[in-house]
Amino acid sequence: MNEQSLEPVREVTVDFYGDEIPTALVVIDEDGRQVVYVPVRPLVEYLGLSWSGQWERIKRDAVLSEIVQGVRVTRTPEEGGTQVMLCLPLDYINGFLFGINANRVKPELRDRLITYQRECYQVLSAAFLDPAAAVERLRALYRQKGYSDRWIDSRLRSISVRNELTEEWKQRGVEKDAEFAVLTAVISRGTFGVSPREHKDLKGLKQQNLRDHMTNEELVFTMLGELATTRIARRDDAQGFDQNEKAAEEGGELAGDARRDFELQTGAPVLSSRNFLKQPEAQESLPLDEPDEQSDEDDEKD
């Protein structure tokens, strides 16, 4: 490994089934040769694996140990806004992932690992080099999993709204990992009366991505809460965590008021225990007039 860290000329954060994966484009020689690098640790952590164990595996590998490289990536805005992360060139990411034996990880992580092994390289590559192609690739992946076009449209819009919000937070001095999670929980409680963790528990989810198991209605009000938070942060020029937390509270409250009015008019709660673990999502499996067991009164407990 080259001991000198590289400086990226462009960075892109890719939403991969709800996991935010950073990538960095680096010019590595005088001829202008460009290489896309992907930090390895976020991938490992999203898979629920031990970073120390995977780092040892990289160091033992004759190929990966030679090409792993430190790159200054905007992971958290500390000390100049960047930190050096150990990265692999995009072309080698699949090789690294396929070196992880899916049969040796915990059963609840197996499907997630297989998804990464099958699709991660294509999605990362398309997103960095052609964002439009990445959207179509993601649409195709959801269709293969049995999701309806109506749901897919909502899910893709939710990704766009989420990305707009996280970009706003980064520009306003919010630290990317822990504080993003706290602010997201604030919006969720205001919108639904439950945290994302409680929402997952209601649906019986463990390692699965919550938003991939939301109904259309849940996605719509999630988007409303996050869109409102973005607009309020801009209106107030919110800076730092405390001011953005206030914006998140207001955004969540706005979405929560809209949800309660929607429920009053339709006679059915938005918060749902439905998930798509056993049955693929389809329009006919999510009738709008079928009430869920969770009541609005339960929503207000948290």
C-alpha cells in the first residue's frame, strides 16, 4: 500500500438499498489517469462484519494488499472536513466481496451479503459514471424483487428527497453518522410517533432496510417530513446539530399533523406492521381501505 494518501477530485455518495456508500474519483498520475476508489470499512460495517477481521484478510491477500490505498474522503466533517479511509479501486470491490463466504456469516446477514455480492459493483459504477443509469438499474432491481411500479416510483422519489436532506445537513455542519441517525429519529417520531427502530420492530424487521418495507403511504409521509425539514433548515439558515434538530422537530411535526388529518379523512392509520419478507409488494396486496392493527393512539405514545 502506498503510504501517501490521495486527494479526490470528485466525491459521490451512493444510496444502495438505504446504505450510504461514499465513492471518490482520484487522478493518480501525470497523464490524468482516473480511478474510482470505494472506502472498504463502510461496506464491512453495513454488512455487520468485523472491520478488524476484514482488514486482516485484505493484508493477507497478495493482490488486495498491494492496491489498497488511503484516500481523503468526506466521511465526517472533522479536521478539515475529511478523513483518510482505506479504499479499494472500484474494479476490485467485487473481488473483495466475493471473498466473504455467505455461508459463514450470521443467517440474518446472509441475504444482505448476497445482495452486495450480486449487485454492488454495478450500482456503484453506474451511479458514479451515469446517475440516470443508476436510477434505471435500481428500478429494475426492485421490479425483480416483486415491487409494483407505483411503489417503485415512491421509493425512488424518497431516495431523492433523502439525498437532498443529507446534502443539506452536510453543508450545515451536521456530522454524518451518529447525528444523521439522531435527526432522522427526530423526524420519524414527529411524523409517525415512533423511532425508526420502533418502526422496524413493528414490522418484524432485523437487518433489513426499513424503507424497502414501507407502504406507499408510509413512504409519502416520510418524504413529507424530510422535505419539510430541508426547507425549514434553509428558511432558518440552520447551522450545526442543535439548530438542525429544531428544524427536524418542526419538519416532523408538520408531517405528523398532515398524517393525522389524512387518517381522519380516510379512516385508516398510515403506520403499518406490513412488511415484504414473505410476500413481494404488489398493489393488490396493499389495499388502501384495509385498516391496520396499529392505532393512531398508539402512534402518540412515544
